[in-house]
Amino acid sequence: MAFSTSSHDITNHMPRWKHRNSYSLIVGHLPPPRGGVSVYLERLIRARTKNNERLAVLDLGKTSKLRGLTLLIAHLICKPSSIEVHEFSVKLFILLALSPLAARVVVFEHNWRELPQSLHLRRILSYCMKRFKALRVAGEHILDYYIEMGIELPQQATAFVPFVEPDITEYENIIRKYPEDYFGFIETHRPIVAAVAFSLSEDPNLDIYGIGLTIEALRLLKPKYKNIGLVLALSTQTNNVLDSYLERDSKQGVLDSIYVLKTDLDFWPALLNCDVFLRPTFTDGDSVSVREAIFLGVPVLASDCVERPPGTYTFRTGDLHSFVEVINGLISSRYGKGL
């Protein structure tokens, strides 16, 4: 197992006995696709390896179940000094809780998710958590939810901020790889708002990223801002539901105002080319994109479904009128009557 500053050079390799008790194992998903958690992990690993930390990464989504299990067992035999789990898997939790290294496990919960309704499964989850060293959650609301659901927690259960600053010196290297028509879009549209979604759903009740709400807001803003544009960044693995969204948009007369950016490149360079970043989610953790925009000095408007970082403008979750009103105010304060 070689150690380097590249996350991919240390991912899904068989550990060496000579490194026993002297490295940290990180279990989680790396890009592609690019999402908040995978981007955070990629940057975290890069930063820690640059600090000469010895790390190994197990990405169970990029190997077969058999090889993934083989690698996990091999790591348990080599006894990493810590095991950091950045995905939610009850089966994985059970394997780790039953191992002699349970007290070295730290679970990182990045997103609010509906926990199992089964009392039996919740008891299993409680057993696992009590065996682990710590639970870190991206927001106190997630911790409150675990407690509300009756999950017994490790002695160390605290919130953490899942954000590592992007390397802004890489701006030119990243953005020059964007599609050519992206540049044409941002040159012909102003103001520009941006939003991201890892996945889309045909069911409006499952539109957790609020993309339908964003498109409806765009329709209402277009009479005042005729050249307004929406840059919508989607995972390259987004399903075909996008087609139904675009068909709906064409009927609303806003299709020409939407640019869909599907890429496995970093999204933050596009933030520097927008006037407002929108995060109208119906549930959320501690959004990496929100923190990126704030770090880059881009105004952020997010729903109030969770507590947001300082500097975020908020609106009432799901309230279209409130959403449009704040967007309009942010654009007006940025441009005055210059549009």
C-alpha cells in the first residue's frame, strides 16, 4: 500500500502488515460523481496527506462486494489506529461493531436521513453506536433527530463542519475544462443565479433540492430581469428525470434561461461567475456548496430548514413568495437599476 498526496493512489489497495497500528483508514465515497461529501473527503485526504499523515481509503462504491469485504477484513487485521466512516450503512456498522477495533471507529454523518422505523433495526444501530468511539454529525439537528428516534449514542457525539477550503489557485485549470457553451451562456445572461442537485425526483414530495421551486422562481423573476440565467449543476449520474423537468420548463417559457452543467469537475469556479447562489433544500446537512460560496464572497440564499452558517440569507422553506422576494432584493442590491 503506497502513500501519496493523491486520494486515488491510496484507495482500495491491500494494506501491508508493516503499517499495522500506524495509519488511519477512511471509509467513504470519492469522486466521481462529485457531491458534497465526496468533494469534502477528496480535499480532506489531500490536506492530511500533505501534512504527512499516513492514510488508506476504502471506497466500497468502486469495488465489488467481495473485494470490498476482503479489503475491510485485511484492514481490520492490520489494525489501523483509527477508522473514520463517512457513509451510512447498517451492515458496515455491524461488521465494525463486532470487530475488536470497534473502539477506534468514528462515524461521520453528513446528511439528515430518515432512520429505520423498525425498532429492531434501531436497537442494532444503538448497539453499534455504543461500541464506537465517536459520532460526528453535520449539524446539531441531526444529533437531536438521533436522540428523538431513541438511538443510544457514543460518549463522544458532537457536531462538525464538513468543509475544507478549495484551492483557488486551481481556478484557471478547472474552468478551462468547462463546456464551451457554458461561457456563451454566462456572457449573454445577467443576473446569473446558480443551484446544485445531486439527484432529481419526479415526485414533487421528494424534490429535496428544491429545483422545482427554483424554476418557478425563475419564471416569476423573468418579466423583471429578461436576461436572467440559472446555472444548474447536476451530478453526471443524475437520472433521466431531468428531461421531464426541461419539458416542464419549456412550457413555462424559461428553458432558454437555464443552463445545465453536468460535469465531474469542481463547481466552485462557476460560483465566481454568478450573482447569487441558491440552496432551497427541504432537508439538509451542513452544505459544502453554501460554505464554498460564502468563502468565495458570493451571496447565498438558502431555506431555513436547518441552521445555516453566518452570512447566509434565508427564506421560509418551500415559500415561493419569500424565495422570490429575497432573490429580488439581493439582485437589486447588487445592481441597483443597472439591469
